[in-house]
Amino acid sequence: MKLLLERWNKFLNEEEEKEKVIPSREEMEAIIQNDPEQEMNIDAPKGSEKMFGGKEPRKLPFDYGEWPNYINPADNMGWDFIIVPSAGKDTPDLRPAGYVIYTNEYKEKFGNDKIIIAPGGVAKGSDKKVIDDFFGEMKGRFVAPHWY
């Protein structure tokens, strides 16, 4: 019986370690900056369509996904990321290069930030333009991307 209880406790602790709630974008960025080799899920690959709170899906010029082991309390799902268009999931050393946040008009989305990642944390000018243009077309929904 003791062995069963020990195994059950170990299982529960492993589950807790798999998913951690990260309360702020800054803390999530620090995790990725310090250890960019985190598990990633691509929810919407480049060229697919995705809704961003609007009425019509938009064709993505970048890969969009989440870190499933790090939960954003704003939506209780993995923290969202955008991979710059010149890179992909298998590109090494993807680190924070910027972020995108919703405008004040979308208070229900407050905190559901998108972290932009690029090789070595450096986005090319062409990557910035593509992402700036994409989110610029949704001015009422998103603040212009912030770049580091």
C-alpha cells in the first residue's frame, strides 16, 4: 500500500511539473530566454488560416503555436508564440524578439499576449515588416508589435 501511495504522489508531482502557470509575459519570456529548447506545438502553420478575435480567419505569414507546458492564466492554455516568417519550429535558438498585445477595447483578452520568437532573439527587418503589416491590418484589435 505504501508503494502505491508513493507512486501516486510521484505521478501527481510529475503532472504538476508538466504544466506550470506563468503569470506574466515577462516571466514567460525569461523562461524562453534562459532555455529556448521548450516543447512547442504549432497550432496554425504558415499558410493556414486563423481567427484573431475577428469574424473572418486570416492567412498566416508565420507559424503560430503555444508552449503547452506553460499556462497563460488569461486563457488557461499554453502561452502563445509567433515564429518570425524566416524561421520555423526546427530553427535552433528561438528566443523572444518582441510581442503583440490586444488593445484596451478587448479587455476580455487582456494578458493573452503573443510572444514573437526569432533565432537568437533577433528578427530581420523583413520579418518585422511582415508581422507589423499583419497586425497593422487589425488596428482596432491589436497594438502595434513591440520589438526588442
